[in-house]
Amino acid sequence: MDLVPALEEPLKKVLGPATAKVMAEHLGLHTVGDLLHHYPRRYEERGRLTHLADLPMDEHVTVVAQVADARLHTFASAKAPRGKGQRLEVTITDGSGRLQLVFFGNGVHKPHKELLPGTRALFAGKVSVFNRRLQLAHPAYELLRGDTEDPAETADSWAGALIPIYPATAKLESWKLAKAVQTVLPSAQEAVDPLPESLRAGRGVVSLPEALLKIHRPHTKADVEDARTRLKWDEAFVLQVALARRRHADAQLPAVARRPAPDGLLTAFDARLPFTLTDGQRKVSEEIFADLATEHPMHRLLQGEVGSGKTMVALRAMLAVVDAGGQAAMLAPTEVLAQQHHRSVTEMMGDLAEGGMLGGSEHATKVVLLTGSMGAAARRQALLDLATAEAGIVIGTHALIEDKVQFHDLGLVVVDEQHRFGVEQRDALRGKGKQPPHLLVMTATPIPRTVAMTVFGDLETSVLDQLPAGRSPIASHVVPAADKPHFLARAWERVREEVANGHQAYVVCPRIGDEEGGADGAKKKKAPDDGADGADRRPPLAVLDVADQLAKGPLQGLRVEVLHGRMQPDDKDAVMRRFSAGETDVLVATTVIEVGVNVPNATAMVVMDADRFGVSQLHQLRGRVGRGSAAGLCLLVTEMPEASAARQRLNAVASTLDGFELSRIDLEQRREGDVLGQAQSGARTSLRMLAVIEDEEIITEAREEAAAVVAADPDLTRLPGLRTALDALLDAEREQYLDKG
């Protein structure tokens, strides 16, 4: 974070090329500053032992424990046929639980001499199970001789009362990192402080050099708390300053004010609605119309529950812009979703979508679809309609972004499921306006307030948390297929019952079945790690296999079709049309149906291998049923044992329909980096200390402080330390992450 000479020093100059190479390759640490900002994960007290019962499976751990006993076994092997093979088994304890260490061959001699009963040490290795017992095979270790008042060891200043345990790897144990930090720690005195002095004094936080010293070499737990609070402030404040500057810059841009004409297209559309808008839809629409009426570009995030009517709100915003003489573009992440939006928009508008056609209303405009798979003639016509302003609304995929696409007067860009688009794609579409168009970003994944402030902090936020009248409740249940196979048989009976009552069902699978990757041929995102649960598991169930088995077995006689992302676009559209028309009873699909697919007659969903999906993803999938007047049913099928973390996740999904509550659970179960880094841009998150759920108060206060600082000094000319920290944050990766525009 600090670009100053001492902290810019390459680690290879300070620690030597071999150690520096391992740090760069395995931990992404290149400079002294990088190492100083590689904070301990936790601290062990020298006199206390680690609780061994809580160790996570298949993870690299570091523990403080005491040797209970050590036994050397001799045996015959291929390498030692005369019985000269050796295996050292050491049992360590925390006073209640036990963990076995195993050393083989030539590696037994040193630990055999050093790991004597009663010895305390740091042990590091990967936790596994052998003969139903937890073990570490060939762990690295560091003796804690300070307990015996060994003068050589007590003089070693890294071994204080609190032992820092660093995020480490098999190639570089925590204590080696601790000794490397000890070498560079004097450089912390030269760290340039990004927080303005008035803020530090007002909030009562310690200076940055002091915080770095206390986080790496604390004497007390109070030292750790002081340091963490200060470092959280750094991360929250610098990030919020970046976002505040973005908002400030956007506010200086010109835009065409778009005020809907009285008694125009929007009025005609509203008059035909067969239902009343919810209070939430009206309130959010008013916020959007107020933004559209200003001469600066709107930057608004519209988030809402599954089925809360975001598309209706977005459509009314698009109609308002068309009323004002402009054009609107909706960018969807997949062809299935673009086609679905086009279908639903034209159905909702009726003859208002038939501009220029015989029978079209006097207020009508043309609504065109533009996707990569369209035929040449249809594509040419769509491009012509956009260039001549014949079409007021276009709905499409990334094909909208191509150079050939020219608008007459682009006034509004609506981005659906914004997290699926890269920055360059959004900016390319925004660049097609004569002046910057207004921007409405939609997400169907509810986002906790702190995440919205942190990830989308340059956008104003509107929330739709009220479901339209007529929406039916969805009952959700976990089906433990391994423990109770008859439950799965009952699930298929329930599907048959729904079909017999005139309804339809989805069956969702994690992958397609003819590929190595995950769903829809993409590399599958790894489900949250459940330790031993994930060991030696069968491959995830596949659409093609499951559809075949169902059609020949429990759903024999029903009309079963498949849908996945690698089908030809025309084939996908045909399948969705048949399903929408009620010509198909059961649709076996991948997550291609996750967002936006709207078939009110579909009342049941069975999710196979549900534990392989994330919490928010399951909530999205579940939102495809219960969209009509009949109650919805969602069955989450899993083979995971009752006590596993996977089952706990599924139980959480089954227990609530509140997407905001589920998003908190989802975030708490995942690393911050998944949420703020990879999930948003592929960039590594800058948040090492800040926890966006727990630290709401700091994030809120930092946002207020940042807004005040930027309002007073937009270029930060009087705050060189903050400017330096901001430059470090906004390297190429971070700009990509922050630039939501």
C-alpha cells in the first residue's frame, strides 16, 4: 500500500533470492511493503496449546502442541527388504485431543532425537485422515525452547508471549515467515501514513508504523486490537476515497436530461398494466426518474429479491427515455436471458412495441433483439433500426458492444446481472452515446449493505424488497439421498403429482455430461471446502445422464427435455418456447436457467447435488418456481452427511426465503477475497484485514470521512500520503475492479 523507497525494496535484496522466489510464487509477496502487509492470521499464546479438535481437513495448518509419546517402528519394504525401513509415529496433544505425526525413511532421525515426550513445538502440515485418525504426514516443526529458558531461544525476539501464525504454505512455514518479518520490521518506521492527521486524532487510532509493529510483534492482545482497528481503517478509508473520487468525477460529466413526455409512451404503458405496481416499484421508479431528469449521468444499482419486479422497473425507465427522444439498451449476460427479456418486454408492451408496423399504437416504438447468433438479414435490420432511431429499445448480449453497432441517440444503458460483465464491455457500450448515457445496473443477488458500499460504492443504491401481489410461497426441503434413499423416490413422485395437476418442473444438475469442465462447459467454481466431505467424491451429476435416467425411470411417460449452455442458440430458444407454452413437463437444465427465466406454470424444482452450488445461486434457482398463483416447491438433493458444512448451508437455504439474510450467510462462509476480488473482477482483493460483514461501522464512518475529504480536496493535493496509497491501490488490477461505470 505504501510506495516509499524502504518499502519498495525487493525481497530478494533483503532475504536472498531463494526465499524471495518462494514468497513471490506461493504468496504473491515481492517487496518489503508486501511482506509487512502480510498479517498474521491468528496468535498462539506461548503457554497454551492449540485446540486440535477444530482443525480443518485438507488444509495446511500450524499448531502449538506438546509431544505425548513417540515410537519408532522398523519394517521390511521394497526399498529396505531386510527390515531396515523406519517409521516414526509421534502423538501430540492439546491436553484433551490428540493428533498423530508420521515420519518415514531418512526423515526420522532428527525428529526422533528432538520430539521427546513433554516437548512443545510449532507443527505445520496438511491435515488428513488415516485409519480414522487425524494425522500430519511429514510435518515441519519448530521447537519452542523458550519454555525451558534456553538463552539462545529467548533472545530470538520473534518468539514472544504471543506467537504470530501467518498464512503459510508447505514451502514456507509460519515461523520462517515470522523470522523474515523480523528482518524487515525496522522498515515499518518509514511507512507513509495515508490517514489524514485530523482523522487519526478524531478516531483515536495509532499511526501506521506503530500499527505494523503491533500486528507483527504484539506484547498483549490489546496491541493486536489496536493494530487491527488501525489497519481496517486504512483499507476502508483508501477504498472509500477511491470510490468517492469516482462519484465526484461522474458528477462533473454532462448528460442529456431525459424527462418523459406527458401522455406519451410511459403513460400509455402504465394505463394498460393489468396489475398495480408495488409501493417499492413506485418508490424506486421515482428515484430513477429523478436521476434521469438531471444533466449528469445516473449511476444507480437496482438490487432486489428474486421475483421482486426489477424488469418492470427497468422497462419503465427505458420507456421514459424513449419518451424523451432517446434510446435505451439492455445488456444481458446470456442469449437465453436476452431472448427471455425480449419476449417478456414485447409481451408486456403489446402494440406499444410495434412502432412503424401496421396496427402499432401511435405512441409505439420498436423493440429489437441483437445477439451473436442472429442471421445476417435480421442482424442488418436490427442495426439499421438502431442507427435510424426506428428502434427505441434494444435488448442484447455482448453483441451490442461491437464496433458496427451505432445508436442514433443512446440515453440509457441497463446492465442485467452486472457482475458477469467486464469493465471494458460496459464502457464500450456507454461510449456509444453522444454524451455519457445514464446507467442502471441490476442484480438479482441481494447484497448486504456493507458489500454494496464497498463493491458498488460509486453507485447510488435502490432496493426492491417487496414481492408483487399474487406471488406464491415456496416450500424448500433438503432431500438426504444417501441417508434416506426413499426420500429421493418421493421427490420424483412429487414431480409427477405437480405435472398431474397441470403444472411443470425443473431438474437442475451441476454439469452437462459430455465435458471435463463444469456447468455449460465452463470451469466449475469450487464449492466451499467441506474438508473430508470432498474426499474421493464421485463426479457431479450431469444433465444428459439424469434426463436419460428420469425419462426411462421415475418420470417415464412425461415429456422431458434438456437445456444447457452449449446447445445452439436456436435450439435453446425452441426448448424455452416449448416449456413456456406448456408443451414440456420437465426441463432438465444446468444453471443456464438461474436468472430471468419466467414460466409461471412451473411449480417444482429438484436440484441434484445441491451441495455443489453456492447459497446465493441456490436462492436464484429457487426463484424460478412459485412465480404464478400456485405454491412453489424446491427440493435440494444431497449425499452429504448431516454434520457436514455443506448440509448446514443447504439447511440455511431451506429455512428462509430472505435473500438478504442468505447473502449474509453466504458471505460469512466464504473468504472476503471471493466476494470482493475474484467474484467481481478476477483481481486479487485489497482487503486483508477488513471484514465487510463484521466491520459495518468502520465502513460507514470511512465512507463519510472519504466524502468529506474528496469534497474539500478532490485531487488530494494536501494529502500526499493518501495520494500514494491510492496510487498503489489503483494499479491496473484494482482499476478494473473499481471501475463499475
